Amino acid sequence: MSGAVELGECQAYCDAGQPDRAPLPAPRPADHAIRLWNACPWSDAVTAYDLRNVHLYNELLNAEAQGASLREMASAHFRIGVDAHPGWALHVVSTHLERAHWMQDSEFAYLDR
């Protein structure tokens, strides 16, 4: 995927920090806008990533139930510029929504129905 190197470089830069600036506070669970999103990781079991993103999964399922499009979810829940990065944005949303459905329908039933 084009841009993957740029995201990796940005993440490495962010992880390295800047000595002349104070570190940013840890994100709040509902503050998804400051993350660099990638496709949702997949596993046949609930992961730490899933547990950190249960709130997001619920938001996506609620948005879908209310008729929101993937484009609208990309903008509202991931703060991704869909016009600038349509393929990436829709892939990020669709993989997270797929995972949200799996979490909802799995034997674990972590998400609201």
C-alpha cells in the first residue's frame, strides 16, 4: 500500500519523541483522532487491541445501525480524509467494522446488541 512507509516513518518519529518538547498526554479511550489508523488486526480470540477499542467498535455498530456510510464513519470516528485517502480510509473502517461484528456475534459477546 502506498503511504505505508510514510506512516511507519511518522510513527517512528512520534515514538522517538522530541527532546525540546514535553511528551503528549496518553489518549483518552474516546479520543481516536490522534491515532494513525491501520487495518484492524485479526485473531480468532479477543486481543488486547480489541479490549482497548471496545468503545470504538460500539460506536461503529451504532453508526452503521443509524445508516452511516463507511465514508461518514471514516471521517467521524477515525478522522481520516476520505477524499485524500479513499482506499486506505475505507479499508480501515471496513476492517474495524468487520471486527466489531465478530466481537458482537462471537461467543464472547463483548458488544451491545
